[in-house]
Amino acid sequence: MIQLSVNGKRVAIDADADMPLLWVLRDEIGLKGTKFGCGVAQCGACTVHLDGKPVRSCVTLVGSVGSRRVTTVEALTSTPQGRAVRAAWEKLDVAQCGYCQAGQMMAAAGLLAANARPSDADIDAAMQGNFCRCSTYKRIRAAIKTAAGIDPADHRGAA
Amino acid sequence: MMTSRRELLLSLGTTAAGAMVLGFGFTGRGRAASAGVGAAAQSATTLGEYLMIEPDGTVTLMARNPDMGQGAKTLLPMLIAEELDADWHRVKIEYAPADAKRFVSQYAGGSMSVPDNWDPMRRVGAAGRAVLVQAAANRWRVDAGSLSTQRGYVMHAASGRKIGYGEVAADAARLAPPDPMSLLLKDPKQFVILGKSQRGVDTAAILDGRPLFGIDTVVPGMKYAVFVKSPVPGARLKSADLHAARAMPGVEDVFSVDGVAPGAGGQIGLKPGIASGIAIIGRNWWQVNRARTALQAEWDDGSGAEHDSGVYDSLALKMLESAGETHTRKGDVDEALAKSATRVEAVYQTPWLPHLTLEPQNCTARPTAKGVEIWAPTQFPNDGRDIVAATLGIDVNDVTVHMCRCGGGFGRRIMNDFMVEAAVIAMRGKAPIKLLWPREDDVAHDYYRPGNYHRLRAGLSGKGEVLAYYAHGVSFSRDGKLVDGGELDADAAPGLLAPTFRLEQSLIPTIIPTGWLRAPADNSLSFVHESFWDELAVAARRDPVQFRLEHMRASFAHPLAEPTEEGEPPYDVRRMVAVLELVAQRSGWGQHAVGRQPPQKGVGMGVATFFSHRGYVAEVAKVRVDDHGVWNVEKVWVVADVGPIILNPTTAEAQVEGAVIEGVGQLMAEIRFDKGRAVQTNLADFRLMRMPAAPEVDVHFHLTANPPTGLGEPALPPVIPAVANAVFAACGARIRSLPLTAEKIMAARTDLART
């Protein structure tokens, strides 16, 4: 049995140590908010936090998690940054299909926890691993700035 | 678009719990969805239930169309609620079941949700309001004309009385329904729900990570499945070690499925049938997917040998050296070319593209007493239902399909191959299963946007007028017919505006499955024709915007095209002139007309227009190209004319922003084939549109007195040539083949330096 701390609860899982955390969350624990997109850490749809830091759960083997706290989108609002992110995502109506947004929000909350006032370059660096097939990038960028309490306008093209 | 009287039939009734149910039937006219989607609505004359009002006033509205992010599940009920005068914040929304008899036209495609639903859905709401008002009038013994409605209440101003819809719903359900065509609809100035941004009905569930998408479906006793197929389409299984796969941890069942060749049936996408393959079933998806490595499957895949991107390229370029079959002809192009003062010629090429919906294809299926129950993220639920029934050889009434939210569609989920596979595996395995494709299967078994090749020739007069336009396109065929998504004719401006025009077509047989990708055909042909149009402006020494405007205005005297048989409205060039003028103003175009220096070294602006899916869109892109040919789109200005009102502004703007940024992504993308199999295997093999490359997008809607039309697609085609034309303006490199790479820009610059 593998012991995990998921969203503040202790859970015991009977799974291979080499099963990716994503599939433990989705199919063993039944938390469907974390999404499968590629299985090779290229899309970020499966982003969760380990001890508050974003990781790709599709390539994080459950046996490697140890005592680190796992936080998924279902517990996004357990941190101030997560609450600000969720509120901004709702205010700006970011989602189109919505499939990548759990991962986007987890990545954004992780960014804001480490950097309260990110620049456009900081946002590019932190978010480039999260693919949005609907291309909601304009609103994701504005929502991160909104969550950070900074001017959401995009001035990159003004020259 | 007006709804004809024949189309609407109304019924009223009550449920056992005393709720009023308003049913509407639509008698189909076989109207075609545009752009390759084909005939969607087929005849049916029975009833569908669109709204239900319970005694406590709860209003439930049905969304009949799938939602893949384009917002149909929110918009269709908004149309009903507006005329019903419901309290939008207290409305519950449910997906209608997939049932062509009751709901007739249920699909997401062709940007048709607005044109198909704008009139009939409002009539549903207006009819509901009419009977509620009549029921209140009867109760109060007053004239119905003296009553008004607001936010779920009927009001009598003279006496100050008001009554909730729930209190009169049961009475209303016993009244004779009105003739829906007799109902007076609101003046859009009176709208309180439409025209205001309404957040998506699924937004909270998305943000909270609640189960919502097809992949999240869980049914009791469900197992997980993968279906292993040949990387070469249509190849049959020769051998596989099923025992070895069965011995893998977590695997409960492994069996091979004989391929069933496509048969008759299905309206839009696929014919019934299933590929040859091996199903692996177990209790955890990761375990069953891992077990595929033990199969050591071999396939009879020699049929793929000739189907190679390199072979296609050389065949096509050879075909372009001679004439093709004439497809469209207007006047005598050859004579006009001979008389032209200047002739311009170029060869253009666009690649094959994958869809890559972020939610991989999946479907949940459960055997029932007589058939199968299915939960599917699909764009065409009823088409899937038909082909499942035909493949299994059962009655379509024994196939139940529940629509699930789609994690992206883009045309991929018009094809219901995953639905058939899930149904066959569930029936064979005698268990409820969720079939989920790994990303590698999704890349290998797509219905790709086919690439195409073009030789273009134009003749200009001494004054720079286009006298002749010739296009020979090479596309692909399957079973002797042009492939889905491979159409070479579009409402591209040059062919429409030139006084003489000939389109020729040649086809290369392919075994690789093709289909429709967002703004099908237009997403490729826009690049070809609007880039060449830009070349003609340069040859004529005219500003690209002015050149377009002059040719468009010159055509005002005569209509460019007739309406099609399906009633598709023809190109109205005046509408395009208006959006082009506006986008030039908004983008500050003209500060770098031909002969002047661009605003900054390495920065250029490009323009393009396109009439796609009934929408008129003009776009200007501002692009920076560095000394190494690396390009970056800084900003795109969009002006779109999709009619008199933007029904849900937040979603409309999102559709334009997404289409534009996706379009920039299409400039970078390509999938290639080697002996019939896709070379790329997963997302790491593609240059994807990611956050740093996403430009700022300025969206403006130009409102005009025309029927409202959809926005899923029209904003995508123009951005592709606008960016390519901006690259030319920035550095002089004319790129005639996609993907647009730094290497091609550097090669074009080298050629430029030589000449």
C-alpha cells in the first residue's frame, strides 16, 4: 500500500509504484479534475502541486511522491493564490472547451505563489508548458495579471 | 434566416409531477451545413421537449447541440430564455438526448448553431411565454393583451398583480398551443439576456474540476479499454501475442476484432464499420495501455508503401506542370492572360494538419438488454448513433447516446470512429467500458486536414487591374472521389473578382483518412489565394489594402455569385469592403504604404480578407522577423461582420481570439507520412502554439442589418495569409509553402539578395 496526502486527506492506494500519479488520482481515487492530454509532460493538462509546486502528474510516478502533499484542482482554492486565480478565471471567462484549464490554473497558482507580480516574460516562462488547444492564451495572460492585482492590458504589441 | 411555418409544430403537456412541458418539433428541410459538413438536418416531424417549468418556478431549458467550447450549450438556451422572459440566473440547462426524431438538427459544425437556431429557438421561448400569459389572463379574467412578463413573472399593470410562471404552468399546459409563426418576436432593442455577456453554463464545473467531459464519465462496473490498430490505415492484423498481453498486470480481457469494411449509412462523416484491431480491457487505464507493448502485433500494411509525403510532393509538382480537369470557368482566361501587360505566376503549397483535440478521443459504452448506451464527446451524436446501429446490426432505437462536453472538437469529433469502437468492445466484452485513446493513437488515427498544391497565374493590365486569374489545384481522392476537407473551391476573392477565372483540379489517390478542420478548405485556400493576391498588389505597385478595395469596388455593379442550392448566401462584396476599411483604420494601416519604409526594421504589417462560413472578416497582422528569420506575430487586428447583433459577446470575442491565435499556430504546424503512417507520434513532435507565441488580438464587430451568423470559424482563415504577407512586408521574403519556418525565410532572403 502506498500512503499519499491528497488535498489534505490521507489515502492508502494499492497500486504499482511506477504508476503515474495522474492515473492514481483519476482511476484509483476518482478525482477527475486532473486531465490527461499527452502522457509525456508536453501539454500540462495534468498539472498538480507537490508541496505547492507545479508538477506534471503524468510523468510523476506515485512511488516517488513520498510524504509530499498532493494538491489537485479540486483543492485549488485552499490557497490565497488559488482563490485569486479561480476568481480571475471566472471574471474573465477564460475557458473555452475548458479541458486544459485545471492545469493552467494550477500552473498559474504555482507561479503567483513564487512570484506575486509576474512580468509578461515571467508569465511566458511559467506557462509555456501548458498547451491550450482553443488558444485562450490572451485571457489566461490577463487572468494571471488580474489575480496578481496588476493591469491586465497587453502592451507587448504596442511599438 | 426565417423559419418556415412548416418547420415548427408545437405541443404542450404536463409531467407526472405537474410540470409544464413545451415541445417543439421541427420538420427538417434537409438543409445543408456549410463547408463540407454536408446535409445535417433530415426530415422528422415529431416532438422535442425544449422547456419545462415546474410548480416552484424552476425553468429547465434543453440545449440540443453539443458544446466543444464554442458556447452552444449556453447560447441556445439564451435564445429560448430571452423570448420566454425567464430569469436567466434561475434557469437550469441540460443537454437534450441525441434523438434526430425529436430534436432533428443536433450538431456542432460549420459555424451553424446561430443560423440554425436564431429564429426557431426564440419561437420556442415566445410560445412558452404566450401560453403562460394566457393562463394568467384566464385566472384573472383579464385580456391577455393587458399583461406583461418579466424575469419569470406575469404582471397585470392595471391591478398591480403578478404571478410566477410556476404557479400558472400547469394551467398553461392545458391550453391549445399557439401557431409559433404567428408570434411577434422582440425587437433586439428589448433584449435583456441576448447581447449581454453570459458566462458559460459549465464554467463553475470546469473551474472546480468537477466531472464533465466524456473522459470523466463513470458508470457502475465500468472497465477501461484501449484498441490497438495498425499505424497504416486499413491494414489488417497478421499476428499478435494476445496471451502475453493477457498476462500483464491489471489486464482482464484481450481479444482481436475483425475489421468490418465501411458499409452504407451515416449522413455526414463516416460510414458504418470498424478497423481491424485488438481490444485490451482492465480496471485501470494506465495498466491496459501499458499491456499493448506485450502484443508484438504485426500488420498486413504493405498498402501504405506508396503513401508518403515526399511521394505526394513530387507527384503534385509534376501534375502542376500540365493542365488539370476544369472545375470552374468564367470567361476566357487564356485570351485575357495573352492580352495582359504583366503576368505573375507562382506555386503554393499547404501541408497536412492534425486536429489534436486536447481531450483524446474516448467513449463510454454499456451493453443494454437490446442494444447499447453510449456517453460520447461528439460533434454529431445522431450520426454516431446511426453508424453504431448499422455496424452492430441493431435497431437505431436500441442505441442511446448521451452527449458529453467535448474537450475541443475542431472538426475531429464529426467522425465517430471512437464511438463505434467503444460500442463494439462493450458488446464483445459484455461489460461497460471506457475506451480511451492514448495521444499516440490520436495522432496516428486522425482524419487529417489534407494538404494541397497550386499553380496560380494572373494577368494585369498596364493600370494594374487583374484581368485573368487561373488556379490549378492538386488535392487528394479516395475511391475516385475528392476527399473530405480537400475541396479546392472557396469564396476566395481573386477568383470572384477577376473578370476571367478558371479553376482546374487534379487528384492524388490516398489511403490516409481526411476530414474537416476548423474552417475546412478555407484554412488552406485563404493562404494560397490571399498571399498571391498580395503578390499581385506588389506587381501592380499598389498598396495591398487599396489594391483589394479598388478591385472590390469595381465589382459593385454585378453580383459575384449566385446562392447555392442549399440556400447558402453568396458573397456580398460591399460587406467585405466595409470590414476591410475598418480594419485598416483600426490598425493604423497606411503609415507604411508601398515605397515607404516600414515603421521599424524587421517589422511588417500584412492584410487579408476572407468570406468563410457566412462571416466577413478582414485582418491585419503585425509581425517581427529577426536577422535569423525567426518570426513573431505581435498583434492582430480583426474586424468581423456576422450580422446585426453579437448574441453573447464574451463567447463571440473568445471565438475570434481563439481562431486567430490557432490560425497563427497553423502557420507552424505540419504532419507528414512515411509509408502510410504518420511520422509524428505525440505533442513533442509538433511546434505547438504556446503562450509566448500568442499575439495580442484586437476584436471589433461591425454590426450590419443581415441575418446573424456563427463565429466558430470565420476569423481563422484571414490570419494565415495576413501573417505571411506581413513577413513579406517585414523582410521581403515571400513564403509560398507552409509551415512558415525560419529556414524558408532565410532561403527566400538569399534568393532575393541574388536577384
